[in-house]
Amino acid sequence: MATSVTEVEVLRQYIEGVMQRADHHARGVDEVALPMIGAILWRKDADQEIRVLKNVLWVHIGGNRYAFSYNHDTGEIEMRDGSTQGNVKYAFDNSVSAAQVKTIFERL
């Protein structure tokens, strides 16, 4: 199933915001954010939309719902199970390589 243009635009706007914020106070995630976006597009469930609400990206992968958001205290992008209060499944910063992002998303 093809990804809708509007969904890609939502994702583009989200990453644009992440990259703009990275210039000011989130420099520790500016490099990992781009491979993460590619991995999200690659692994998202075809029958589910990507949504962004209040700086949180929501996506279904492998039938599970994940919330991605920037944690100002840790300086990481957190991937949480089910909700913004769910367990942190993974935390991403620039120390996580593109190869590691690929491996993480392959296992979802």
C-alpha cells in the first residue's frame, strides 16, 4: 500500500520541527533523527497513519502503537509503548548509529 502524500507531509513537518529545535537545545539528536524517520516509514503498519499531536509522533509498527517524543531532561528521543506515559522501549541520541536504528526497527 502506498503512503499518502499527506502522511509524508505530516512526517516532514515533524522532522522539520525536530531539526529546528535541535539547532537550539536538542543538538544530541539531530543526527539520529533522520535515520529514525526513514525507519519509521519503512516499518510502519501500512493500514495505520502516522500522526503528530503536540510534538509527539504516533505510529503503529507490528500491530503495536508507539509514541516518539523528545525528553528535555535526558536529551534523547524516547520511543514509548502505547502512550506518552508507557514504558520507554528505546531512547535515541546521536550515539546510536544508523545501523543500530535499523537493527532496532527490524526487531519490532
